[in-house]
Amino acid sequence: MQPVIALVGRPNVGKSTLFNKLTRSRDALVADQPGLTRDRQFGEGKLGDKPYIVVDTGGLSGEDAELDSLMASQSWLAVEQADIVLFMVDARAGLLPDDHAIAERLRQSGKTLFLVVNKVDGTEAALATAEFHALGLGEPYAIAASQGRGIKPLMEQVLAALPDADAREEGVPPGIKVAIIGRPNVGKSTLANRILGEERVLAYDSPGTTRDSIYLPFERDGQHYVLIDTAGVRRRSRVKETVEKFSVIKTLQAVKDAHVVLMLLDAHQGISDQDASLLGFVLESGRALVLGVNKWDGLEKDQRDWIRREIDAKLPFLSFAEVHFISALHGTNVGHLFASITTAYESATRTLSTASLTRLLQDLVEAHPPPMVRGRRIKLRFAHQGGQNPPVIIIHGNQTASVPDSYRRYLINGFQKHLGLEGTPVQVELRSGDNPFAGKKNKLTARQLQKRQRLRRFVTKRGK
């Protein structure tokens, strides 16, 4: 499973700014005001060469006893869930008593800690970090998060301290890993029990029964599978318990850990914004996907037509995914899920030859050429496979940075359709080769120099 890095510290020390830098996003609200982050924020780390999940937490302070207690409980639970903790302090404010209190509790947690001194811009790094050695947490790392200064060397040390992926996989049985995700009370645990043929997971008609991701190995038709039953993910405004808040992290880890994601929707409730948000994370992660619309039994024809229209209208970006209308409670159409799961897995892990990809690229370009850029035609020359799960197709050519998004989508849809890649998204990367003559002056031959001189004499004589 993907490791977790938690950012903790007092308010206004720059945790959200660092979070945005690590995830290369603007998801966390940033302003020069203490206490702005009052709920957990999580995202996929994109700085560095290892995958990880970043958690931004609310500041630890004592201004509002009731609110601070809730924020503090979230922050300390984030520490428990994390593999590595970045304890951030403020170089401008200096070392404060609250920093000592936080450091003492972090030492008791037994987690791998990194002391990060932020806001060192405009000062000497050694001078800014000197007083923070008193915390006894090792060598401080000086950064200026707002400017991006010092973050790369910090993350090189942090990522080097993360456990190896092979070590994290120990104890997980082999097979196709299928993560069942969705909102609370949509029937995930009931479906897991139906597939396994026994009551292996607690299923109860109350949201939030499952709090952690549960790995359930089984065999079907000679194929080994591992079902991952996850906690439900719902809107933040309805998430009240601290433990349930961090079940979201476990679900996101399960998505990244799975080969295929089985997203359950409730036929009675339709598709919510939270469903679309969770599906967006699955798509961004590049995981193969199967959609299951649960609680299909007993619906009137009008209701069934309505949910079909909802899927077409709200999820057009998931046209590659198979949709199954099932009843986990009664077992209706549950067996049909595995054909789509197997197909999605095989498509996501298929090996594609360079020759076939290049021929298909040439056919797509011939049918619909790329647009002109500043009077020059974009040329896409050849393609090859760059990765699996999801399939990554790398296309080489010139001026590829100018290829519009609409044409990139045309290429993705073309590869997906003609290669028969069902149930998995396809990623296309466009690369331009370096010009070997860039910066070099063309050296004329002796014959070319004589020709130029004759041309100059001719132009001079004609001008007179």
C-alpha cells in the first residue's frame, strides 16, 4: 500500500503551502492567517520518484478549546496513520513552548520524524535553524515553502526513509487485487460476502460499519483474487467521527494498491458529487474500473431508465468501463462482474508492440491530421509502450507541446477503440526529440562559398 506522509505543526507555519508543493496542486487553502485549515486534506504526492500520499492537518494551538480539541485529535490520528511525519516550525516566529510540547508527543509516537524549519527566505539557513536543535529531533531541514527553496533535498531524504514497496507487500496474498469502493451503506461488505459465499465481513444497515480496508483472498475458476473491502467515503460535512475521517486515507491507499477498482453506486440514490470525485481519483490513479449499480431489484422501469440516464450524463469520461446492474443482497448478476474484472485486468497489463502502435498512430494521423502551429504541421512519427496498469503510450514527434487537448483525446479514444482496451484508461505521453543542430552554425563548403560570392557580385553589378 502507498505510504503516508503527515504534515503537523502549529497554525500558520506553512503546512498547506508545502502540501500544495508536494502534490503540485492548489487543493489546500493558503493565506497569512492562523487556523485556516480546520479539516484534513489529502492528496497524491508528485514530487520525487516514489509514490506516496500526503496529509495536511489543522494547526495545533490553544486559542479555542473546543475547536482546537477536534483539530488536535485529527492531527494526532494522522500521526498514527502515517509512515513519516514532517514536523514544521516557523523560523520567523522562533522556537515557542508549543513547539516543545508537540515535539515531546511526537517522540512518544515512535514515528520517523523530520524537523522542517519553514520561512527561512531572506535569512541564513544555519542561523535560522540554530535554536531548533534544542528540540532534540535531529538536524533541522531549512526550507522556504512559498518559493520552493529546499523542498527537493528534503524530499530526497524523506523518500529514502520510506519502506520499500516489496516490504509493504509482504503478507498480501498473490492474485488480482480488486478494491470495492463507494459511499457508506452502498452494499460493499454485502457484495464481498456474496462473492466469497460466506459471512467474512460485518454487514449492517448503518453507514460507517467498515472502518479499515480488509484484504480477502479467494479463488474462482482457477484464478486467484484478493478482494479489498474499504470504508465508505462521504461528504466532509457528514463525517463527524475522527476515526471515520481517516478511513478515507485507507480507501485511497486501497485504490492505489489494487489492479482493478469495483465502484458501487446506489440505484436508489443516483450519482452524487462525492461519487464523481472518487471516480475522478480512480481515473487519475490510472486504475482499471468496473461499475456496479447495486440494489437494482425491485426498481420500477422509470427508476431504471432514470439511473441509466444519470450514468450517461454525469459519467461520460468513463465510457471505457463496463456497467453492471446488480443486487448484492440477492446475488442478481453478481457472477457477471468477474468477466469484466478479468477483461479489465488483462487490458491494463497487456503488452503492446511498437510496430502495431506505430501503424495505428499513422492510421489515426492519416484519418485526422493534427492542426497547424504557426504555419507548420505537427508531425507524430512513431509510438511505443511506456508502461502498464494503466497502459502508457509514448508518441514521438515534433512540436508535441503544441498538441491541443482535443487532439490528445482523439488519440486516446482511437488507441482504446482499435486496440480493444476495455475497462482501463489509456494514458498518452507526447515527446519531442532534441534538435541535433540547435545552436550550431551551418559551415559552408568551398563550393558554396564561391557560389555565394558570385551571387553577391551579380547583385552588386545589377544594382549599379
